[in-house]
Amino acid sequence: MNKNSTVYISGALTGIANPEATKAFYESIGLLCEKMGFNAYVPHLHTDPVNNPDVTPQQVFETDKKMVSQADIVIVYMGQPSFGVGMEIAYAEMNQIPTILVYEEGKTISRFPRGIPSKIGEVVFKTHEDALQKLREILETSLINVPVPR
């Protein structure tokens, strides 16, 4: 994997408890990736259900499916349940795209996504800063150790 690789940032957007803070966290993950030389795709910056209400469900599906399939790594925020996130994880797994799962310490996360073979890391964090530091460490390791299977 090289520093021109694309990272897809997956996370819930619909029905989330604190949308502004949650989206800001996704953006901070994207910014970290970009500072490290990756191309980051943060879906809500393109197809947010609030800011882009005229984007149809079909367009969202096709866009996100395409972007996941073109990603070299998918970073998944698991802290809030989401059907869309589950579908993105499954699509990444079907395409053998390495994934990193991210969630708060103390959250109960389904064992199913935690057991996927394409998972290269799991970040359990106390603060967003803690999450970003742990993600940085995994991404730095990934530059050397993660083969892109395509």
C-alpha cells in the first residue's frame, strides 16, 4: 500500500444522536488520512441526507458502493448502529478491502463485523484524540504490511 491509496470513512449519518459532533469526528479521521498522504473519501461531504436532500437513495447507493469498491482501506466508525455501515462493511469484505473498526471503550459491538477476515485493526478509544493517535499507528503499519489484493 502506498501513500496515494484511498481511504473510505464509513459511519452512520441517519438518526444519529449528535450529528454535528459525529460528522466532525468523521472529518477529523479524513483529515488525518490526508495529512498522512492518503486520499480520503468522507461520504457526508458529498451525499449528506440533510445537506443534499435531492440526492436519491439510488444515487447514494451507487456512489457509496463505487467508492467502497475503489478504496484501499475502509475505516468504519462502529459506535452507532447503521444499516448502511453494515452494508459498507460487507461490501468491503466481499471485495477483500482491508478494514479498520473504530468505536468507544465500553460499547458493545457485534462479533460478526469484528470477525471479518479483512479486518486489519480495531481501535477502541476513550477520546477522539485517542482514536486518531491509534488510527495513525495502524495506518503507518499498513503502509508496509497490508497487501492490496487487486
